[in-house]
Amino acid sequence: MTTLLNDPVTRTRAYFGGEWRSTPRTFEVFYPSTLESIGAVADCTEGDARRAIDAAELALKEWRRVNPYQRGKILRKWHDLMFERKEDLARLMTLEMGKPISETRGEVHYAASFIEWCAEEAGRISGERVSLRMGNKRGLTAQEPVGIVYAVTPWNFPAGMITRKAAPALAAGCVMILKPAEQSPMTALYLAELWLEAGGPANTLQVLPTSDAAALTAPFMEDERVRKLTFTGSTAVGRLLYQQAARTLKRVSLELGGHAPFLIFADADLERAAREVVGSKFRNAGQTCISTNRVYVQREVADEFTRILTEKTAKLRLGDPLSDDTGVGPVVEQAGLDKVKAHVEDALSRGARATVGGSVQGGLYFQPTVLTDVDPDSLILREETFGPVAPVVVFDTEEEGLRLANDSEYGLAAYAYTRDLSRAWRVAEALEYGIVGINDGVPSAGAPHVPFGGMKNSGVGREGGHWGLEEYLETKFISMGV
């Protein structure tokens, strides 16, 4: 009989040094819906990290010499294999972190899209001719791989956050060593398995799960051979890694916290705006960095919009994420649930009112919630909640709405709804965020060729499109006398 502990989609061994390896220590991965263990995964150490770096150094020498067009062909095969194993990947992601399977199926498409784009772009990596002022010289540039990349990925998009980093790195001729999140390491191991099956050379994509991220990371930060760090996670950890990377002057990409505002003006299509807020806020139980975290509604339509939003939220089905008709699943772990509860209780204690939801359903499930009359000093308006709660705040003027929206240390994503074309331009230009959706609650969905990244304390660098590919390339200038 198949149980979660012997489900055929689970993966437990690390991949580094050219082998699939078990380790003396392991750590368990749990299904958030029931808190059942789905398996014990290899727990890698500092020594394993050093072996992976040694292996990556050798792999880099060969991989960077592979014709970029050929690299693209291997990436394309990797993309195709993801679709062949779509149901397995979707189920595994759902088991690891509780995202509804209807969403994890979509994540397979999203993750594969980065591989497809980079597969096509790999053969276009080139330099350019540079005109020089001296007649006896010719100038040109060449683009070369940065080198060994250390990647740290989060649990909320177990496949998408990996391919958004690994696809451009591998297309550029870099090699990658990946530390996946402790909550979702198995998806990373499955993707590495598919990379090797696609023809990816040994040690070009190594995966080292660990329960001690700081210890595993230290060798990568110290080693001069590791030339690039790419990290998605909290701002606090991002700052620490930024400091560590500075000692060896590594190239750095950081995609950090968000606190996305959603502005709804009086002239907006309220039905459509509410639908987009629901889609942005409650996707993955609100556990995405670009999820709406603060909803600002112009006073003239605040009551009507809140009514519509409440009705749509009440229709969301909270339940087993393996069920096709589930709309919202559990949060990933107890610490996340505790933070959601604390934010809601703080808001209620300051006079807020829950028009729907507002409490724990049981286990790691929190009811999809809409709060109104939220005090400006509430925690939920100052910190990223990462849960299925939408606080609604009223504003009067465009200037006030923009002031409230920009009043945050973060600058990842922001949204606004209006029918006024002039206002749309003014708001888009005034919002201090790296991603802005005007009448669009999911501006980066399914678009591997657009830039993704934030301003202020939401990070540095961009992922996606040529911007993301350039993060893994060095430009060399060559001057030749004739």
C-alpha cells in the first residue's frame, strides 16, 4: 500500500560530487495538510559543500566550453521532461509545502517557461564590435560565464524559484550548487534528476539539502572559486549574505521581502478589481512575495468594494491541497501560522473587524480573511504577513493613496486599479516598486522574458529575460592591433 512515506514521487538523496548520496544525518519533510512525514532527506554538511565546490570547479571547465547552441538543446530536453513528469512534480510540490495541486500544476508550466526561454536564448549569447579611435586597432566584446554559482531558494515556489535561477546560469555556461529550502528539498532533487536525464553533464547542477543552512553556506561564502550568489528569501538573511559575499567580491542577486499595496480608485471596475485582489492575495494561501498585503480603497467605493471582496473570499474553498477543487490550502509551518494569528489578533485588538474568516480552521489552516477598519499602526500594515489575510484601508485622495502605498521599507510589487489613463501613468511612475501592475493583479505570471525584482529593501538585481541572463555573464573587452 502506498502511503505518504513511500510515495513514488518523493526523493531523499543529495546529488553532489557526481553521485546520488545518502548522508549519516537526515531530516524529515512534512505534508502541511496533515503534518505526516513524507520522508527523511539527506542532511548535508560543510564537508559536503567543499566536495561540491571541488566538483563544480572541474565541471565548469568543460561546461563553459560547450557550444551555447548545444547547451540550449540540453535545456530544451530538460523543459520537455518537466512536462512529461508534470503530475509527479505537481504532487511532490503539494506534498512538500501544501500548495493546492491546481496551483502546483500551473507552477510546472511557470518553472518550465524559464528553461524554454533560456534554451532559445543560449545560442544568442554573443559580443559586439566596438569602434575605436585608433586606425590600427579593432575592438570587440565577449560575454563569458561568471563561474560557479551558489543558489539559495525558498519553499513557496519549489520549482519556479529554482529554474528562474538555474536556467539562465546553465545557459550562460555557469555551473550551479543549490541549497533548497528545508521545507521543500525534494522538488529540487527531482529537477536535478531530470537535468541529468536530459543530458546535463555531471556536477553542473548539484543539490545539497540541509537542516543547518548557516553551516552549509559558510564554505561557499569563503571560497574565492564561487563567483556568484543568488538568493531568494527574507531581507534579514539577504543582508547577512550580502555582507558575507562582499569579502570575496562575489556577484550578488537578492530577491527579498515584499509588502505589496493594492490601490483601488473610485473609478475602478470594482468587480474585476476584487477578483484580482482575491487572486493576488489568496494564491498559495498568501505565501508569495508579491501577494497583496495591503488593500487601499478610495472612500467613495470602500463599502461596496469590501462587500464584493468579502463575498468572493467567502466562496474560496479551504481544504486538502491534493483535491482538485481546493482553492486555499494550509500555511507551510507552525511559525508561519503563528505570525498570521498574531497579525490578525493585533488588528482586531485595535478595532478592526473581520467581515469573513479571522481564525484558525485547525492544524495549519487559517481561514481566508478580510479585515476592515484596520488601524494604521497595526502590525499587518507594517510587516509582511505571508498568509491568507486581506486588510482593507480607506483613503481619500490620489496623493494620500500613493503616500500610504509607498510608506514601506520594501519595494517589490504594487498594484492599482483605475479607468483614468492619466492617473494610471501618474500612479505607475510614482509607485516605488520594481514591479507595478496597473489593472493587472499578476503582472509577472507566465512571462519568463520580463524583469522580476525589487527596489529598496526588497533586493538587488533582476531575474527573468535578458536582465536575468546578464546576471550570470561577464563582459570582456578585447582590443587587437592590426
